[in-house]
Amino acid sequence: MKNATLLIACALAACTHMGPMPTTTAVSAVPMGRPGLEAQAGVVPAFYLSQGAANDPKGQAIQQASVLVEPDHYLGIEGLIAGVRGFGEGADTVTEPYLGLRRQVGDDVSFAAVAYGTVTNGADNGASYHADRLGGELAVDVRALKSQKVEGHFQGSVAATHVDATGRYCVDPATGDGIDCNGDGHDTFTDAKLNATYPAATGSFALVMLPSKTSWFSGARLAVMVATGRMPSINDGRQDGTSVFYSGGLTLTLGIGGR
């Protein structure tokens, strides 16, 4: 895995946000049980690498869109899923593939394991970074409400994401905190390196409307999420520990099933 990046953050109200790191794939642990496709859009819990260099590291909610395919009997592997997602915003939008397996145990409990990873880089307002990320997520879903028109699901997941990053950004020479570059020829730059694994936990409650195992439309899943985890704490380009962050999210997933 190549060295990747970290970049600028700032202690000011308007600052550069780069290096989006979502805490969860937001994939439902419930298999479709037949060949199908799921399309999702919304915001997911996350942190930015850049925010780790600020004097007050905190979590964020970032935009995400994804498409998942479950081939089922076409490949002869029950519950196999493959997908791709895009997250972040503007020029710092990251595309990441993922691969997983999900299984239903009994009528109301499902499990999933998902692996993901990508290489990304970006530059904005004088700062730049390059980062490799590789991670995995384990999730369990429990159906708490069931009817013909609506289901209620609680899902919990834990994830670990390894980040190998390098970057260059502007700092406040007095504090070592990341700040926005002025571009006036008097900026103080620093180079940063980061190579660590960051854990996170996400809980969600979802309403699945019009669930079906037979219709072409397999249902609409509206999920609200809360998350916590660890993010880097960077001063003057050096990681001096980690900080706890909290965030939330909201996603809508539409499913199309085949036979």
C-alpha cells in the first residue's frame, strides 16, 4: 500500500475540508434472497482527514451514493454482494468499490461482512493529499416490526479503516494547527504522514416500505444513523494521538428484484 495523504484543516469557521472518511458502508445486512439491485443516496457519518489537523477535531455527515448488485443463483453464491459508492463533495469526491456477503438467520436476524478500499488524492486552496484506505465492516440487523406494508429494522455495525496518507498543508506557526492558506507568499507549510487504523461503530433504525420477495420492486428503506469512532489528531504534520468523534446520517435505498 503506497503512502497516502493528509491535508489541510483549519480552526476558522470557513475552512478547507478534504479526505472524507465514512464510518460505514450503509449497506443493509438483509439479503434480497434473489438476484437484484439496490440504489442508495443520502448522507452518512464520517470524518475528514483535514479536520484532524484542526484545533477542534469533529465528525461530519457527508454525501454518499451507491449501487449494489446481488447476483444470487446466477453465480451460485447465496448472499454475495458487490457494489461501488461515491462519497464526499466537489473535486474531493471519492469512488470506492466494495465486496461482501450477507446471510439471514431465522426469520428476523441477518448478518453481513463487507470489505472496501480505494486510492484517492486531492488538492484545494493550497493544500494537497494522497491517501490509500482499506477496511472492513461487520453488521447485524434485527427486524423488530413486520407487516405487509412496512417493516422496522435495528442494525448495528463495527468497522475498521486503515489509512496510509501523506499531504501538505498550511499551519499556524504559533499553534501548529491547520489553517486555510492565504496564498500571499507568507504561508507556513508542513508535510504530514499518517499510517494508522481507525475504528468506528454505527447504529441505525430503518423503515422498509412495501417490502416484497416476489414483486420487481423489493422495497424502499429509509434509515437514520448515529455513529462514533476514532479520528486522527494532527499537530504540525505529526499525529499525536486520536480523538473521539460523533456524527449522524440519513439514507434512502430502493431495491429492484429479479427471479
